[in-house]
Amino acid sequence: MALRLDDKKAVVEEVAAIAAQAHSAVAAEYRGITDSELTVLRRTARETGVYLRVVKNTLAKRAIAGTDFECMQDSLVGPLILAFSMEDPGCAGRLISDFAKENDKLITKVVSIGGQAYDGSELKKLASLPTYDQSISMLMSVMKAPVEKFVRTLVEPNAKMVRTIAAIKDQKEAA
């Protein structure tokens, strides 16, 4: 069923609002995927904070115009599903990558992050980006390491003295 002009404007406004807030985007060709498989993909997307939408390419091009994802416009060809990461930059990449492992009919066409468009083969790099919690834990471990090394350095002379005295004690008990 064809969309009326008002419906098309609503779709463009909705996708444009999401694109303005998203961290990254993935466009993948879904040709040959069944409705039940797409339903599973949509359910997983909702659970992981990914906005997933099948949009006509002309409407998608209008929606992403003026956003960081404008660089994707030339690559929007064929039946595509758009995935926008709303929570962290890698969640759309992880979603599409995980689903593509189970279903080889989902083919990534273009990946966009930070105003740059990349080929679909770069999906693994996007999917491997750490989540917010992982990033914080990595930062904390880096911040904590110098303090731990300093404390170990301060404690080492005393620990060495205790080990030496214990060795002398063991040596005298053995004699």
C-alpha cells in the first residue's frame, strides 16, 4: 500500500529525529529474510537500544540529510533496513553482526559513525567497540594502575625484610 504524503512526512520526521540523536548507523540489505526472522531481529533491537526501521531509500535520504549520517546517502540502494545506535556506538553493529552470523541473507552495505561512512566490511570494527560500562571499567583500571604500583613499591622493602627474617628463622630451626 502506498504511503500518503502526510505519512511520508511523518516517517521522515521520525527517522530524522532518531538520526539526530544516534551515535552510529548501519544499513543492511534484508532481501530474502522471512517475516519471523525480521520479528526476532526487531525484538532483539528493542532490547539492546537500537532503533530499527525499514524505510524507502528516498525517504531515508531525506531523513538523514543534515545529520552526521548524510555521508551514507550514496550507499542507500536496494531494500535496506536502517539500524541506529541509541545507547552506545557499537550496539547497532553488534546487533547486525550477531544476526548476520545466524542468517547469511542479511548483508551489511554501509556503516556510519562520527560523520564518516565506511564499507560494510568495517562492521566488525564497529561491533567490537566497548559498551559504556566496559569503557568505564577500562578507564578505571588505567587510572588505578599507577596507585597500585606506587603502593607495591612502598610495601616491598618491608615485605623483603620480613621474608629475609623468616628465611633466617627457618635456617636456624633447621640447624
